[in-house]
Amino acid sequence: MVPRARLHPATLAWAARRGPRQSWFVAFSGGADSLCLLLLLWAHWPERRGALQVLHFNHRLRGRAATIDEAFCRRVCRALGVKWRVGRWRRAPRGASEEEARAARFAFFERAIHAVKRPVLWLGHNQDDVAETMLMRLARGSGTAGLAAPRPVQPTGRRVHLRPLLTLQKGEIRAALRWARIPWREDHTNLTGSYFRNRIRRDVLPAWQKASGRDAVAGAALARELLEEDDQAIEAWLDQIHPFGPGRSLDIARLADCPRGLVRRALRRWVALQPRAGELARQGFEDLLAAVSAGRPARRSLGTEGFAVIRGGRLRFEQKPAAQASRSKMK
């Protein structure tokens, strides 16, 4: 039903370049998508079965149903003979947001794999997830990088996320499991309007599909692929210009006459390079972008510890004297 060739080619290429002993961590909720992912990894890479390590996080937000999910995942892993580890949200806040739940889940993943060198985490996102994410990010005005998510191969910090099911739709995954008579766990909160993603999934996506008169989910998946190609091209262009200099500074002169989108990308990368920079609100970023584009001297607050300063054709982060003094006392 799902031969190896149906999986995303970028993830297949990545897996082909790795040694047989590298641990493969698999995020497993017990739902159809993550169950299909685990079974496909187990079936298509039999030589890797001993290196598979399943991670299940119990958010403890659904009472007895969450406990049954955990027990189901344990039975599956025992039946397959793969290692597994469970994490539980001990102090789950009442009415936790989708972002809080995700942060808790990935914090557990990070703890589970922190001792592993260059860890890889396999995730069960599919084409429906691509369409939902795209609609959610359009609502908040994301650019190319944001709309290219979720990516099949995504380096993030010290680990790599792999999503081989981005070539499949949720209906195909469920049909394959039904054909094989394999049950899965259903999270019935997905049918409620509690979270933005749930509302997109329940109310918007079916109407969008119907209004388009075509397979809009497949179209969104293709658009994501093209957006990722464009995003990679912009990143490569920025690397060729090489505008970053000593002390994590940004050479504004190198960006002269460049399209605004490239300047924006350079500024975002510069902010990410500053270890003591705080969060920059959208309007604050746009204000700093205007100053960088004009190449004029400027001084803008960048978090509680310092300023973004344009002087002598370069953008630098300058620490506040009070922050320096406080850091010295701590030492």
C-alpha cells in the first residue's frame, strides 16, 4: 500500500547517507499518522529495527483517553520489539494552548535525545498538515520561510527532523491502515474548535477543497515544495553575498541595491546570530529594516540587554552598560 518509493525523496536520500548504527527516534502519539510512520520505518528498514527508539508524550489533557493512548503505544512497541520511552506532563495547565502543549512535547523530545550525537527525529506530518499550516501562517502574514513548513528535512538546533509522509494525504494513510486491519487511537478533541488548527481542519479545509473544485491539499503540498525551493535560493544568494563580518556584524554596503526581500532575510539572520538579543516585535523589526535599507545611522532597542546600532556602514549589537555590569557581578 505504501512502498518506500512513495515516501518523500529528500528523506529517502537523507536516510541512504547515514550509517546503520545511528539511532532513529520516532515521535509516536498512537494516532494514524504516527502509527503509519513507525510501521513504515520498521517495514522498509528492517536493518534499523534495533536502532529505532520511540518517544511518546502523554499531555494528560484528555483524562482516561490519554492513559489509554499511552497503553496502546506501549503494546505496539512491545509487539514490534522496539525501544520506547514515555514522558508525562506532570503539571499540565488547565486550558493549555496548542503552543504550550507543543513546547512541552518537544522539551521532552530534547531531554530524551540530549546525549545522542547528531540525533534525528522522525515525525508523521502529511499533506493535510501542510495545507493546515499554510492557512494558519497566511493568517498571520508569514513569508517564504514560514510558508515552506513543514519541511521534509529540517535541521533544527542540534537535531534533524524528518517527515517522510509529506507525499501522502491523511485519507491515504487511514485507507492503508484499514486495508491492513490495523487500529489506531483517535484524538476526538481534533473534532472540536478548541484550537486554531482544529478549526482550520474542521471548518476551513473541507470548504476550501469544495470551493476549489480540485485537490486543494495536493496543490498546497506542491506550493510548499516550490516555496522551499525559492527559500533555499534566497539563502544561497545571501551566502554568496556574505554580508556578515567580525563580531557578528552586518556589512550594510554589501546589501546595497539588493532586493528588499534579501535585505529582510539578512536582517533576520543577523538578529538570530545575536546571543543576547531579545524578541523584536514586528513593527520594531520593520523600523530597523527601514534603517538598514536606507543605510543611515540608527540606534534601536533590541531586548533588555542591548541595542541594534548602525554606525560606519555596519549593524552591530551593543550591550547596555547596566547589563554588562550585572553580568560582571554574576561572574
